[in-house]
Amino acid sequence: MHAKIEAATNLIAPYGGRLIDLLAPEEELAEAKAYASTLPSIQISPRSVCDLEMLAVGSFSPVDRFMGEADYRSVLHDMRLSDGTVFPMPITLPVRPEDGLELGQDIALRDSMNDLLAIMTVEELYPWDHAEASEKVFATQDAKHPLVAEMARWGGLNASGPLRVLQLPRHYDFVELRRTPAEVRAVLETYGHRNVVAFQTRNPMHRVHEELTKRAIAKVDGVLLLHPSVGMTKPGDVDHYTRVRVYKALSQKYYEPDRIVLSLLPLAMRMGGPREALWHAIIRRNYGANHFIVGRDHAGPGSDSTGKPFYGPYDAQGLVSKYQVETGVTMEPFEQLVYLPDEDRYEEVSKIPADVKTMNISGTQVREEYLAKGRLLPSWFSRPETAEILGEAYPARHKQGVCLWFTGLSGAGKSTTALVLQQLLLEAGREATQLDGDIVRTHLSKGLGFSREDRDANILRIGFVAGEITRHGGTVVCAAVSPYRATRDAVRAMVDDDQFVEIFVDTPLSVCEERDVKGMYAKARRGEIKEFTGISDPYEPPLNPELTLDTENRTPVENARAIVDWLRERGFVRQEAPVSANGHKA
């Protein structure tokens, strides 16, 4: 593998200039694993598992460990490592004080299945601030940003130290496409082209992407490194199994074989906009690319809680361009292309006269007008292979999963309305699973108290189950106070924004107290119950719920029927057949 590094062309220090190989040699593995079995261990998150793999194979070169405090602070404030090297994204291992780590000790790092991955010598344990990290890295503290919401659940300390990786995370899919940076550079070397242009994608490729990548190949007279992220992406993205099937079909049939290399990247994306785009460029430099296509709103997570995009459409292109001399990666802009039906070709918007007919389909239209309705995408927009694969993977909307999340004060009417709704959904042909807060506490969350931490744990458990039900095409009705906005946003991220329906049961506190047959509010007012939502603990109402219910002037049946109508309008429930004059459905 070292020889492959030396043979690679177009390298620029410090990116890709040396092999970072943290994997223990074969002859040492048995002894190292035996030693690891004697060590205290921690289970690291799926995100940290992805980061560990990227560290181990050199994807984050020159970073060779979860960052220590000096590098972390420098990256946060200056987008550079402490030695001055450009690196915009912190790579950290969050831990909790209760993990009991001590300086100088060796610990075993394991995944969620308890598989042993690595041994780390703890050289640093340092605190980090969620608000500071959110503001510096993502330029926002809005919990609608998926990473801002996720980081709120991380531990308050970061751990760092040398790593000895004993085993990479296990992957059984597309093994022929999972290559290390050294292996990708070795493949590129055999193609005989000086320039390599990388294309980062977390979405399926349509003909517009094919067109822009082919133009980039021609512009640099090089090879396309089609390098999709297959680790963690934005919640709700098309799964990587479906996407990779699309990439394989297109790369094999519609590109010149000596002008494209398809390889998978086990990257856990941060959806960090401009910083992420620069990070992506550096990562691709480690894989041998010296050009990088940067799209409009590259790695953007969408809009914030006020409906405004988190990042400007061209901010990412500007930042990658600013550092291209230092990184050795030339920014290739993703120009907006539209289809000219009269000429059967794609062209840049800026080059088209105002009177020329154009056609385009937005991402929302792909989901809402085609996939959700079971319609194949038109041939001018997608290759037939892409349309067929997506059509198989994404059934019509009424067959897709949906999570109906009721939130509101205790006594607001959540459970009553949810119970009526469940029966109306069954009547309409959709089976629904009920996850009521009180019932879940009896079974799934037995033993949890009512501190903020325990209440969050309860809601996140409900969210996890709801996400699994939704992902497999089911309907789930959840009714829980869920008082904290950030926790609800975290649940939304677990499910999928397009399949999560937040229903705010907006009942005044005074009405809830009048309805309280258990006397809970009275006990809270007397101080007999601590941290009771609405009395001694806040309720944070949704800022932009999909639905708001009035339970003072409308009955549970009326509200439930309104929800079914809303779902029917959006395709989650089949439209009813019209009734003829004789009372029969037409």
C-alpha cells in the first residue's frame, strides 16, 4: 500500500502526501485483541464509527486521531489545524463524565453491536461548548439544523489520543466499490490522465448531473471520480443502497469506461454548507482529485425554523475557491442547467434567451409529483434505469410511512384525538400503530423519571421506534407532551422531514387544568410534583407545526377528521371514490 502512495500523481502536502495507516499489522492483531479484552470500553456512536474508519484509512489526512483541544479550538475559530494546515471541520470523540475515562489509560472503542474496533490511549479530556460549536461551525444555533440538534445530545467532553485500529467497521454491501484513498489513487494512476475531477453526491443522479459531470470531464480533460457519501447523510435522503444501484447503472452504460471511477465514501456528513464543501474538497484531494465540483447550496440542510435557507446558494463555491491554492483543488462550479425540449439538450440558464422554451423538475416535484404518485420520471429528466430503480424503491405516497406526532400540554386532548384518528385511519385503509406517552412509560421507558434528561430520553425512544415504523412503510400516531422544541426537532430528524407531521394541540393552560381529573396540576401548584410542564417547567410550543388543533371549539372527532383530510390532500391517504346519485361509489 505504501508503494501505491508513492506512485500516485498530483499530490500536494499535506493532503495525501503520506499514508495514515492506523490499522494494526496482521501479526499483532491476536495479541492486541487479547489485550483489548482486558480494557474498559465505550460504545461509540454511528457517526464516530464513520469518523474512525475515515481516520484509519487516511481520508482525513493529515488528521490521524480524534482532535485534541489545540486542533479543535483552532479549527473552530480559524478553519485550520494548530500547525496552520487548512481543515474546516472538527473531528471529535464526544464522551460523558460518567464514562469514567482517565488520562493515560487505554480504552477499547466498540460499535453499537459491541464489536471491537480500536484501542485509544486517552491523552486529552477537554470540555466543549455546544452553542460555540454550533455558531462557529454551522453559523447557527437553530435546532432545525440536524447537527445542531444532534450535538445537543453529545457528551460534554471530547477525548483524544493515539489510535490503534484493530478492525474496520464491517460492510457487506458493494464491497468491490469500497476503496481506501491509496487504492483509489492506484486505480486512477492506471487511467493515464493527469487531472481528476471529483463529484460529491448524496442524491440519485439524473440527466442534468450526468451532463454537468461530462462537461467537467471535458473541461479538465480528465477522469471523473464519482464519489458518493454512503455514511450518514441528511435524514430523509434516498438510502445509499438505492443510490449506488443508480450510480452503477449510469457509470457502466453512459460514460466512457476510461473516464470514470465509481468509489464509495463512508463519510458521516455534517450538512455544514460552505465549511463542509471545503472539507469535501480536502477529502477528495486525499483520494487523488485535483478538481472538485461544488453545487448550488452544497451540503446545505435546507431552511431554518423561520423558513430561511441556512446558507447562501453560492457561499460554498466562494469558500472552496478562496482556499484552492492551499488545498491544491480547483473549484468547478455546478452551473444551473435546464432542458431545452426543442433542441433535446441541456444548457446553462445564463446562456438561454428569455423567449426559449425550457423544462425542469425540482427535487420537491420529483418527490411529490412523481415518486409520491407512483409515476415514472420522464426520459428527458432521468435515464430509464434511474427511473425504474427509484420507482421500485419509492412506492406511491399512500403506501409510504408517516409519523403523526401530537404535542401539547397534559390534558390538552392529544390522546383522545389520537385514538379517534387511529380508527378513522383504519376506516380509510391505513393501519396505524399508537405510541402514547403514558403507555410507553409503562413499557419502553419504565424506570425513567421526570427530569429534563429522562423526559428527553423517553421522547427519543418514542422517536426511534416511530422512525423505524415509518421507514418500513407504517403509520404511527404518537401522543406525548414532548415539551422541548429541540427534542421534537431531533425526533423529526430521526423520521424524515417529509414524513413527519407535527400536530400542535393548542389548548390553554387554564382549560387543561379544568380537565385534569387526576389532580396533577393542583399537586404541581402546591409543589407536590416537581418539574411539571406548564407549572414549574416550560412548554415550548412548535414554531411551524404542520397542523394546529383547537380543542376548545372543536370536538376530537372534528379534529381527527381534519387531520385525515389533510393527509388525503397530500396523498398519505387514498382519495375517496366519488359517490353517485344512487349512493354507490363511482
